[in-house]
Amino acid sequence: MKILVCVKQVPDTNEVKIDPVKGTLIREGVPSILNPDDANALEAALAIKDNDPNVKVSVLTMGPPQACEMLRECLSMGADDAYLLSDRAFGGADTWSTSNTLAAGIRKIGEVDIIFAGRQAIDGDTAQVGPQTAQRLDIPVVTYVQHVEVIGNKVVVQRQMEDGYELIEVSTPCLLTAVKELNEPRFMSIYNIVDACSKEITIWGHEDIKLSPENCGLKASPTQVFRSFTPPTKGKGEMLNGTAAEMSKNLVSKLKGLHVI
Amino acid sequence: MSVRVIVEKCKGCSICVKCCPFSAIDMENKIAVIGDACTGCGVCVDECPFDAIEKTEDHVKKDLSEYKGVWVFAEQREGKLMPVVIELLGEAKKLAAEIGTDVSAVVCGDEVDALTHELFAYGADKVYQAVHPELKNYRTDAYTKVIEEAINRYKPEIILLGATHIGRDLGPCLAVRCDTGLTADCTKLEIDPDDKKIRQTRPAFGGNLMATIICPNHRPQMSTVRPGVMDKAEYVAGREGVAIRLDVNFKEDEIRTKIIKIVKEAGELASLTDAEFIVSGGLGLGNPEGFELLKKLADKLGGTIGSSRACVDSGWIDHSYQVGQTGTTVKPKIYFACGISGAIQHLAGMQSSDYIIAINKNENAPIFEVADYGIVGDLYEVIPAILEEL
Ligand SMILES: Cc1cc2nc3c(=O)[nH]c(=O)nc-3n(C[C@H](O)[C@H](O)[C@H](O)COP(=O)(O)OP(=O)(O)OC[C@H]3O[C@@H](n4cnc5c(N)ncnc54)[C@H](O)[C@@H]3O)c2cc1C
Ligand SMILES: Cc1cc2nc3c(=O)[nH]c(=O)nc-3n(C[C@H](O)[C@H](O)[C@H](O)COP(=O)(O)OP(=O)(O)OC[C@H]3O[C@@H](n4cnc5c(N)ncnc54)[C@H](O)[C@@H]3O)c2cc1C
Ligand code: SF4
Ligand code: SF4
């Protein structure tokens, strides 16, 4: 069985700071990490491999050359091989273009039985690339997967809902998007780290995956970022003073004065 | 982008038929013919060894004027409309009025008559009905197929879906099928007064950045909209509209997932979006029993309790109570944040509350930056004192 995991390198948004003067995002000095949901996606693939040594796990990303670091991390967790789709032409992609490029890369890699993706990347935050990639490959998709069981050529998954879950059966090939409740991702192992260093990462540009530049990146993207800005924070209000009893009394009388209670 | 076959160059090798991911190409009289399923992905253009398929640029300028009307996906579960549908109708009304067009709802189910009347009452001028036993519960392939066909036939200008676990599954699939863009999880929609196109504003980078997204050359313009953000449409009893039945047919094996069972987990589902008063607790509670104290205050005000993600992660409370980016967005009259530090992901879900009251031991906690009233102190002293006063 072949499993492919789509992984994305993202800035750690917990560390992102806002330039108070310019009101822009400061990305310098912010560590790049493997997108958290993608770590769950990879763990799910590796867990299937743990039970069946015939399973091969590949990881695929579209990104700049620096994304190799993240791919090495995936190899160190236990992935067998890694592919990087990297080309100037891929830059500025929206999810239409990202999914188009990933699908072209997956077609070139060849037959796969299960494709895992994260539900959502913590930078773009759209949660669209997984289902869109599945549509382009014309394979079934289940999003928000919180439990997976492979039974022959069928996969039984729990799809997380707001108020519970659905138990869904789907045949392979299929694409599943992972939520954090799916598992606890493993750490890199020393054995794998040594192994990962000697592995080649396959790097493909637009010609390798037979996409013309008009079908990639910004050029092909139906959506455009018209402007971006930092969210206006609600101004700081009033700090109350005194003992707990005094502050509470003050608060309640203020709220009553405002007719909100 | 669209493609066409240059008949003189086509050698009939049928390579394109095999490579098209959407099975959009057929051979007729040994010449490739591109059918309606074509999404313009361009795979065939690059694969044809004889350069017999070319891109037609005029499609980039699709005749946008053919696309009219604002559509709302009327998501139903167990025969009931999701609350976000009513918010979408409220928003759709505003947008449609600015463009000068009408509002339609699309509803899929096994029985939709009652829902149709409800949708009219909430302001839909038209309701497109897809009725089939296979549509009772949401499944990606079934809903995608039916709605894609309706979009191609009736050509709406704008489509709004709730950013629920269903809307965020369906929206992306439809956008690829209809070869258009989709803006995720919008919190604000506006019409550009000059060109009447939609501007969609959404948070990204975990709420650290807002982006306004446009989709200038593709139709429909699609957005998923975060629940709990837009104002609800008004209910006008007896309001009528036009119902339009869609053709629904499924081939065998066309719906490739099977629901074995649906499991409801939350015993009592928190309905945070409707609450006027929310008393939320964070790790500062110290233990799950702390929520009992918060419940007392919530009950006294006629509201509900809420939670930060840290408490959900610690297993103290069900996820349905979580407020924030990966939980529910709320805007009650009063939001009490008790023992919550005020991480950006939490703020993303409660910042637009009318009044925010923060109770925290640490005077430097970021939550105070957004609080209308801040109380520095131990919540176990402050909350009982507030209860005394009420
Ligand atoms: C501020 C801002 C707002 C944006 N808003 C929109 C928008 O509303 N609509 C839109 O279409 N685009 C939008 N984009 C563009 C979008 O972020 C990019 O297309 C991005 O490449 C993919 O989207 P995502 O980060 O949201 O990924 P998601 O769709 O959230 O990612 C889900 C999963 O897909 C896989 N995946 C995603 N990207 C890659 C990759 N490069 N390589 C391998 N696997 C991957 C991963 O498994 C990931 O977990 C926006 C970009 C910015 C900067
Ligand atoms: C991708 C992503 C998505 C996320 N989504 C969400 C989300 O949707 N919602 C969400 O809430 N979080 C979310 N988080 C987590 C968020 O970053 C924070 O970790 C979380 O909100 C912290 O919860 P907390 O405030 O309860 O805990 P802490 O940060 O530990 O804060 C506890 C606070 O309690 C105070 N305190 C302690 N004892 C007392 C006392 N006796 N009386 C009064 N105050 C006391 C402390 O001073 C402290 O400020 C997300 C994180 C990521 C990475
Ligand atoms: S690949 Fe090119 S030559 Fe072959 S059938 Fe298709 S269009 Fe004709
Ligand atoms: S452009 Fe894509 S969808 Fe259209 S016929 Fe060619 S391969 Fe098929």
C-alpha cells in the first residue's frame, strides 16, 4: 500500500508579532514549523506503516527550497521518501492553484492508495486545499478525520462534527484530512535522523509535473488578496480598583447603569 | 481558463481522454471533443503530444454578466435549518439590495417543503429544491454534484455557505468543480460601490491578520461565512416565493462514501451563538469543578458557560463550549472571561461582544487589553462577590 501525506511549512503563528507602527506582520525571527494538522496526518500514515511493513509513506509539499528542512523532519519521523514542488511559477497561489499543482505532483508520483492532508494550515487558515486536491484527482474525500481504520481496500473513519461524529466508510484511493484529535504525533527518532540525511529529496518544477506556468501560482488564482491589515483591537477599557467586594459592587452598578443587566 | 481542440492538429491518439482528471474529453469521429465537465485545469493542453489542444483566453473573461443573484446554501441537519442559514439570508438580503438582485436558497434533503416555507419567511425570493433519499444526510459527492449542476444551469453571481464542518467541506469541492475562487471563513462582506463585486474579509494567521479577498474574473464569487457573525434575517410569517425543483439523479457508485452511523456526543449541546450572557472559564479555574461556580453566575444572568481551548484540551469540558478561532464565535451582550489569559485565538472568537469583563490574577494578562471592565483578582473571590451583588 502507498500512502502520500501533503505537508506544508508554516510560520509558527503563536510567535507571529505585529509591527505596532506599520501594522504589518513581522515574520523575521519567527520559526518555521511543520503545520500542526499535517503532523497528525503524517502520524496517521506512519501508524498504518507500523502495522504493515509493506506500506510506503511519501511526503509531498509545494513551497520554496527552504521547505526541505521540514521534509527532512518528516523523513526523520519515519517517512520513506519526500517530494518538493518548487518553482517561481508556483508563487502566490491561492487554493485553486495550490490544489492544481499538488494534484499534478501526485499524478506524477503515480498510484497512491490513501492521501492524507491536514485539515487546515495555520497561516492561510482556509482548510480548502485537501478537499480541492481530491476533487482534482477525482477521488472521494473525507474531511475532519479524527479516527482511521484500514480494512483491506476500505477505510473506515470518524468524521468530526460540531456535536459528535459520523462513522464513514470509503474505498481507496481516497483523501482524508486530519484534525488534531486524530493522534499524538511521534518525535523524530535518532535512527531515522541519520537515515534521513542520506535520503534524496525529489524536487520538481512546473515542467516536470507538466503544468504550464499559466496554470500555476498567482496567474491562475481566481482569488486575489485585495488588501490585508491587522485586526483593530477593541480599545482597553476601565480597570476597577478596590477589594473584591468593592469592585464587584462597582461593576454591577455600572452594568445596571448601561441597562445591559 | 478554458480549452479547445484544434481539429486540424488532432491525430485522434486519445491520450487526452486518459489524462483528463474530470473525464471531460470524449472521442467523436476520431477527434477529441471537450465536454461540459471541463474545469479548465489545462492538464490536456500539456499532455497532447501534437499541441492540438490550446487554451482560449476569452474564457478568462467569462461572460460575467450572465451570472445573477445571491444564493445561500440552506444547510439542514435532521430536517432543521442550521442557525447560520438565517444569518446568511440576512447578509444576502443586504448584498442583493446593493447590487439590485434577488436572493435564492438552495436546499437539499429527502423532504424539504416545510424548510422551503421557512426560507421564504426568512427572505428567500426563490428556493431551489433538491429532493432525493440520498440527500437526507450530507455527503460530499451527492451534494457537490447536485449543487454544481444547479450553479451551471442557473448561474448565480454570489454563493454564501456557512463555515460549518459541512460548508467547509462542500464549498471547496464546488469551487473546483465550477472553476472559481472561494474565500474561507469570512467575517465581513461588502459590495464594491463601483463595480458591484464582492469584497470578502477574513482572518488568517491565527487571527493575527485580516485579509480582504476579491474574485474579479470568475463566477460565482463564493464565500464560506463564519457562524455567529452576521445579523439574522427577519422572520415574516406567510411570506411567499418561488420554489424550483432541481433534477436529481445518481448513478450507482457515484456517491463514494457511506455513512455507517451518526453519533451525537455532547449530551447537552452548548448553544453559545444565541446566548446573551456568557461566563467563560480558562485554566485559571484550576480544576473542572470551577465551572460549577461559573454556572451559578451564568444561571443568575440567564446565560451559559463557555471555555478556553486549554480547558477543553485538559478534558475539563466538552468542545462545544469552546470559544475562539477553532471553537465558536460569540457576540453576547456581556462576556465574562474568568481565568483566561487572552490568547489571540481566544480573542478571535469573542472580541465583538458588546461588553467584555475580564477577571484575572495577573494584571498584565492580555485579556485586559480588550476588556471594557477589568478586575485584577482571584476569580474564586470575585465571582461570589458579584453573585452577592446581583
Ligand atoms: C492572508 C491570506 C488570506 C488568504 N485567503 C485565501 C482564501 O480565502 N481563499 C483562497 O483560495 N486562498 C487564500 N489564500 C491563499 C492560501 O493561503 C494559499 O493558497 C495556500 O497555499 C494554501 O492555503 P492554506 O494555507 O489555507 O491551506 P489549507 O487549505 O488550510 O491546508 C490544508 C492542508 O492542505 C495541505 N497543503 C496546503 N498547502 C500545501 C502546500 N503548499 N504543500 C503541500 N500541502 C499543502 C496540507 O496538508 C494542509 O494541512 C490566502 C492567503 C493569505 C496570505
Ligand atoms: C491553532 C490554534 C488554535 C487555537 N484555538 C483556540 C480557540 O479557539 N480558543 C481558545 O480559547 N484557545 C485557542 N487556542 C489556544 C490559545 O493559544 C491558548 O493556549 C488558550 O486560549 C489559553 O487558555 P487559557 O487562557 O484558559 O489558559 P492560560 O493561558 O494558561 O491562562 C490562564 C489564566 O488564568 C489566570 N489565573 C490563574 N489562576 C487564577 C485565579 N484563581 N483567578 C483569576 N485568574 C487566574 C492566569 O493569570 C492566566 O492569565 C488555539 C491555539 C492554536 C495554536
Ligand atoms: S491528445 Fe491531442 S492529438 Fe491526441 S486525441 Fe487528444 S487532442 Fe487529439
Ligand atoms: S482542461 Fe482539464 S478538465 Fe478540461 S478537458 Fe483538459 S484535462 Fe479535462
